[in-house]
Amino acid sequence: MWNNDSITALQGCFDCTTWEVFRSADINEHTTHDYVNFCVDSVIPTKWLKIYANDKPWVSTKLKDLIRQKKNAFRKHDDSARRDIQRQIKRQIVVDKHNYSQKIEGALTSGNPREVWQGIKTMTNVPHKGRGKASLDLHGSEGLEMANQLSTFFCRFDSGSCSDPLVVSSTPPTSPPDFIKEPVVLHLFRNCNPRKSPGPDNVCGSVLKHCAEQLAPIFTDIFRSSLNTHKIPSIWKAATIVPVPKSHRPSGPNDFRPIALTSLVMKCFETFEKVHCDLNSASNRPPAICLSGL
């Protein structure tokens, strides 16, 4: 639950951190994703919600409480209380529908077509094309076998390994690039989309967006060290492959589309990498200074 209190507590946790202990000559040990995830798991509260398929988008918490009170009155055979609660439920339904319509109209006037379209599809019960219950049993040994088949199928064109660095010349390390500045990293982190799924490092967009001021200094040093040593941390080169069904009822590996989830920090770092390569091309420097292990 990313609320104001939890965000403030997480920012205070990062403010009290001595980031010097995370500095290391090895670029793979320089990353701080494990500590960031530990702080998020310790500070940000987790709330589990039970969602039913027949829940309407305009149903509010107050309406659910009234329905729960009506059920209790029915069990106690209190007819007068049940009739009174039923009248409150009818009034609350009118209020909730009005509030939801105002929300959709507000999203339309604010220029948010994504939320408007999702609300219209929810209200009209438009089926999701390409989504449905798969005909494959993904539990137990069959699920493990299917996962291995998808892994082999998706990697059939991959002959290398992300852990094997590319062959580069013995060009001595240069000074840290001066275009990697903390205000630029701060701007990139603040513009992170919190709705995007994290990569293998599990650093979500919410922590980068809300704690940009606290994380920008340490990641600025990591970005400079990466370009200075011409190496990228292994966790940033990895990706989580999510199979998305192409058809309503997939029956084989060819019916799934692989979606790669990469590190959000790496996506921010790619901005500096592009500038670095553009500067090298403009100065006619050999490609040996490019980052290794891509």
C-alpha cells in the first residue's frame, strides 16, 4: 500500500542509510537492489484483497459493509433491521453509481483515454480477446514440463549467454563520463511509470518514483562506474520471460508470446548508454570502448 505515511517512512529509511558500505570494485557487487527490496518489504505494508468476478466497478467499501450488515440481520431474523438496511443499500447504490460516472467523466475531460476505455469495457462487460482459461494444466509435474518446453522454445535462437562478456580491446578505463549527473538521474527516476512490471531485480517503479531523491546519488555512482569500466551488472542484463497466450485456449508453446520484463533501472541507464555511444561515434573512436556483455 503506497500511501503518504508509508512513502515518508521509506524515504526516511533511505535517508538514514550509509550508502558507502555498498561501494565495491566489482560492478556486480555495486548494485543495491537487494537492500532496496529489503527496505520496501519491511516498510511498505501489504494488503490482501479478495475480488469476485461479479463485483461491479462502482461498488464502494461502504456498500459492501451495508451488504454484510444485511446478511447478519438476516441470520438473526431481525426483519426490521434488514428492511432498514435494504433502504440504505438502495440509496448507497445510487450514490456509488453517480460517483463512478463522475470519475469516468473526469478521466475523459483530463485526457486519460486509457482509464475511460477500461471503465467503458467494464460497465458493458466486453470480453477480453485473447484471454481466457488455458486448456493446459500448469500445476505439478505437467506445469514444470510445460515451463521447460516454453524455455526451450523461446531460447531456440539464442546461442550465447548473458553472463559471457563480449571481447573488447585492452583500452584503459577513462574518467567517469561527465554527462551522467545526479539531476538527470533524478529526473529519470521521477518519470518512472509505477504501473510497469519490474525485472529480475524486483525494483519497482513506485520506489524509483517516490524515492528518487534518496536513490539518485547511489545509482549515479553505479552508472558512472558501469560506463567507466565498460561493464554492466549481470542482474541488469537478465530478463523475466512471461508467456502470454495468443489464442483463447492455447494448446502448445507456439500459442504463447514471450514478453520480456527487464530492469527498470537498466531502462533509465540506457539513456546514458545511448548518449555515450553517440559521443563515441561523433569522435570517431573505435568500438572497443563500448559496454561489454550486452
